[in-house]
Amino acid sequence: MEISITVNGRSEALDVPDNALLADVLRERLGLTGTHVGCDTSQCGACVVHMDGAAVKSCTVLAGQANGAEVTTIEGIGNPDNLHPMQAAFRENHALQCGFCTPGMIMSAIDLVQKADGQLDEGDVRDGLEGNLCRCTGYHNIVKAVLAAQDDMKSA
Amino acid sequence: MYQFNYHRPASLDEAASLMAGADDGTYLSGGMTLIPTLKQRLAAPSDVIDLGGIGALSGITDNGNTISVGAMTRHAEVAASNAIPALADLAGQIGDAHVRNRGTIGGSIANSDPAADYPAAVVALDSTIHTTERSIAGGDFFQGLFETALDEGEIITSVEFTKPTSAAYAKFPNPASRYAVVGVFVARCGDATCVGVTGAGPCAFRWSELEAELAKSFSASAVANAALDHSEFNADIHASAEFRGNLVRVMAERAVASLT
């Protein structure tokens, strides 16, 4: 089937199988391998991207459901010379060890901060990242990074 | 996943005719259960009919005494609403943030998962399930494990809830999946109190014995006086039937205590 999606601001028209998953389209058709597939059972959150302004697990979205949508992946938020404030905060706070969960953590955290009603505290961040697993168990620094980034994102 | 034909109709009529023409079709709403099921090859529909393109199915309307929640309304939207605070609180406890951004009320109740949250509210609140064919009372909707009153091809369009005087939901979540091991929704509607239980039985049910006790005395201590037969409760690696029976009492006490 034919789908058209806007990924990181670029319009893409693709012919994909009816049972294609958004995660696979991003990775295999568009080469955006920053979106990771960890558990492939909608639990770990490594595949989180933004679809029409909401953080979603792209391994549990059919490509057809994303037809017409605007998708932002980890590649779309910053680059090595100009990191997104959330990426900078992860680097600053040593919020990654192996790095596998990091793209999903960052995409979830950005959505969490953008939708926050006021200042997030540690509990809010831990609740908000419930759907993202870090198997290095480096949660403390991830939470620190998100708390630090919320101020940077507001002033950015 | 097995192969299937994907469709995204723009209207309910188109959806129904696609279903009628399919060998073995299935409707897709948020996909938070169906897509993992397809990925595990536990289902092999010939056609997946996505209801996500039918805009009229989404949104919350405040009608004064009732609210109508469109079947495709995402959990996150209900969680952010304020017409029935206990319902918003329940929606905010479903799964994780990403699940709440995709999962829908219609998909949740149509599935009648014994551990889903919404069914507790559907049976406890005075509610009506509106479909393409008819209106079904919330108390008649859940009929068993993954079984509802829906007929083949019938589509839920909205769920209408009467606003309670006050209500509360107390849940013991599975720490990994965040499904309800047990969840209890207590709703006070004038003088009457209704208690909905999810997670414990094959599907959500009313705990009428507790309702009778709460009518005499609305207090957490009334829970101890209410009979509860746990012999047919669910038993799995997460909790025995006996443990679920105890959790129903504890969650009921918490919900009632929060309203007193």
C-alpha cells in the first residue's frame, strides 16, 4: 500500500506491506536507525517517536496508522553540533551507559516536559518514564537529566 | 505477523461494509492489544479495518448530567479531562504514557480483558454503550472472558457516563504491565452506591453485597461485612484467587476511605 508521512520535516511517499510497522519503516526504509527496537513487545520504549505531537511506541503502530502523520525521530531533534537541550542534559548528567534506551528515553522525556503542567518533580519524571526501560538500570542520572533539561527547554 | 489487508475507512458505513466483505476481519482502534497479538501470531485476520480515520468517533462531550466519550478517544485525553475526576484518574493509571497516547476507550471495553481498567467504571457508573446498531446498558455489556454483548461487525461509537455525586478508583497494578491485578471503582449516585470490580473475575462485575453494606453505612469498615466468593476468581502467576479476593477488599476499602 502507498503511504505518505512527514518524517523530521521531510515528506516521504512509500510503498509498504499492509502489515508493516512504523518502527521498521523508519529504520529499514528511511535508514533512521536511531529509533531502536528493543523488546518488540511494546514494553521497553526504545522505539518511542513523536507522532502528531504525542510520544508513541513505533513498534506498536502500523505504518498505515501513520499515513498522513507527522513523525519526529531522535534524528530530527538535534545534531552533534547543536544538541537538543534534552540531549545536552543527558550528556552533561551521564544519563546513558550503553545508550540503547537513550533515543526512546529522550523522545519520551521531551514529550513529558512539553506537556507538563508546571514544574516536574522527581516523582513526575519517574511516573512519566514508566514505559521506558534502561537495562543498565541507570535511572538516577536519567531522572536528573530530565529535571535539568526542563529548565533549559523553557529558556531555549 | 501474518499477512493481512489493511483498510482505513473514513466512515462507519464504509467500515461496516469492509467488515461484511472480509473473510475474517477485525476492527483496529488504538491497537495496544491487537497489534502485539498480531505480532505474536496469536491472531490471523484476513483484514484489519482501522477505525482511526473516522474523526466523528473521537472526543469528549459534556451533556450536563452525563458525558459522552467517543469510542476512539485516547486514554490520555480522558486522563486530562475533568468532568468525572475519578474516570480521569482511572484513565491516567492505564499502562504507560505511550499506551495512553494510543489506546482508546472503545478498544479497551470491546476487548473485555479481565485486567483492563475501564470496565470497572463502566459497570459502576450508570453508563450506556452506544453502537452502530443500538444502545447497551453498561451493566449488560461484559459477558465473560474477552466476551461482550457486541454482535459481529457492530462498532462502539461512544460511551455515555452519568456523572456520579462522587467516585474513586483504587487499583493494585501489576508492577511490570501495569494492568490491574485488581481494581475497584466506587461511585456514589445520590443515596445509592455502586461498586465495580475488575481484574478479579473473568470480566468486570458489580459487588452487590458491598453495595448493600455501604447503603447501611458508608465507611471503609463496611467492607469487612460484605460477603465475597473468590472461588471462581482468576488465578495466575501474578496472584492466586485467594490473594485477588483479599485485594478486592483492600482496594474497596481504599476507594471508600478516599470518599469519606
